[in-house]
Amino acid sequence: AGQFITLDLNQQQGATQSSTGALIASNLRLISTGNVAGSFSLGTSTLNDVDTLAANTSGAVTFKDLDTLTIGSISGSSGIAAMAGISTYSGAADSAPVLITTGGNLTVNQAIDTRRVGSSISVGTVTLNSAGSIVLTGAGNITSDGLVQLTASSGIQTDADITTTNDNVTLVSATTLTGAVAINTGTGAGTIAFNNTLNGAQNLTLTAGTGNIDFDAAVGNTARLGILTIVSATNVTADTTVTAASILQQAGSGTTTFTGAVNTNTVAGVNLTGTNLVVTGGITTTSNGVLTTDLSGSATLANGSVSNIAGATTIDADGAIL
């Protein structure tokens, strides 16, 4: 990128880039704070080369970068205040989407905020696509009025929280927790899905409201998770193995299904509160870990699936225990 250059696009009506144009700078600030949504459509060119991007806009932000990119902080200059992260609702009644595509690694070092400020519903989507890795640092939280989807060829590393307003959160690629993470889709029907493996010796807290929680691949297979807490969901489905320090489900209105082997290694063990439970692959606890259920529905347990519990086993279900 350009050597120590800050480029400002300060346009109340936003800006659109041609497919043959190129934005080359160390820093790029996008500014559009009028009452009319001003969007920046900078995602058609394959020639953009920026090191750090920040935006404070009243409209959508679409940006494609040739190689590596950081969403971060840019110091004030030329009469323009310092700026950090991406915000898409400045001066406008509603939020707007963010779409970032990079040819190399993408680091989110400051917040992305597309939260609802008017009557908009699910319009402030956040989509991040990287041909390398996506790294969300502890300061790179995402607050979105719309679905959030992260895709990275070399995997996702996250120490950041993600919050939506009853909208889906999908981590498409292999994910590693580098710090404690909370994902909250609100009280409505926002589903949380991990489409690939999930690892990292960190605590993970998931709140899906009336949405579902889906683990489509192995959890903790190379690095055991810390405390896996499910605050709320309709259905919780683990298609393969789950390995964590402990598992705590606080509420569930549908069915919690463990298809693969479940393994915990602390005294807290597995504690499940919900409606229905299906265990196929078996639950193993060590370190005197317990297995406790409090179900308003039924428990369907494969033969021998709860026979490897180091501590006390309490299966409480208002319905049938099969």
C-alpha cells in the first residue's frame, strides 16, 4: 500500500468505484454522515491496496482489497477526527450492510457496528470474506442489525463477541477461540451455526433465543474448549464429537442432540436444562464430573451412552426416559 498515506473519501452521498479504478494508501477513511444514506461501493476493483480501513458512514460499505487488510484505528488529520472501526448508521435513520473481501488475511482490530437505530429490520448485515485468515481481536466486536457470516480459506481466529437482533450468525470456516467469546442473536429466531471445526481452550457462551445452535463438525477435537454455555435455543444439534471442560445448557425449548461422543474433564461435567434430549454417541466425564439433566420432555439415551460418568448421574425428565 501507499507509504504512510491517509486517503479520505468524505462524500455525503457516498461513492462508487469503477472496476478499473484503484485506491492505494496506507490508511483509508470513509466518511458520510448526512441524513441521506451515503453508501461506498468499492468492491468491484481487484486493484485496491489499503493497509487500514475505517468508516463512519450513513450507508453501506462494500470494499475489496488486493491482499491483507486491517479494520482498525486511523489518527486524525486534515481537520478530520480520529476514526476507529466501521459504523454504518451515522446521521441516518437506519443502519446499512458491510461487505469486506480480501485477497489476504483480514484483521478486525476495532468494532464493526451496523446496529438498528430506526425501524429497519435485518438490513445491517455483516459479511467478511478472506482468501487468507480472519482474525477478530478482543476489540473487534461485531454488533449487527442483520445476519453475520464469516468465511476464510485459512480459518477464523476470534476473541470477539458477536451480537445481532434476531439474525443468524454463521462461521463458515474452521474456527479457533483465542479468548472468551459470547455470541448473542437476541430473544428471537437467530440461529448460531459453526459449519466447520471449532477449537480453542477458551470459554464460549451462546444465546440463540428461539433460534437453533448447530455444530456441524467436531468441537474441541484438537484443542478442548473451556466452559461451553448455552443460554437459550430451540434445538441444539452436535453432529459429531464435543470436547470441553464442561457443558452447561440453561434453557432449550426443542431438542438437544449429541450424535457423537461428548467428553468433559472438570467436576462441573455436563448439566443440561431443556425440553428433550437425545444422546447417541455417549457422554464421558472425568475428574469426578457429573451428568445432570432437568427436562420438561423426554430423554432418549442410546444403550450405554451415559455409563462413563465419573461423578453422580441424575437424569430428570418429566416425559419418558428411553
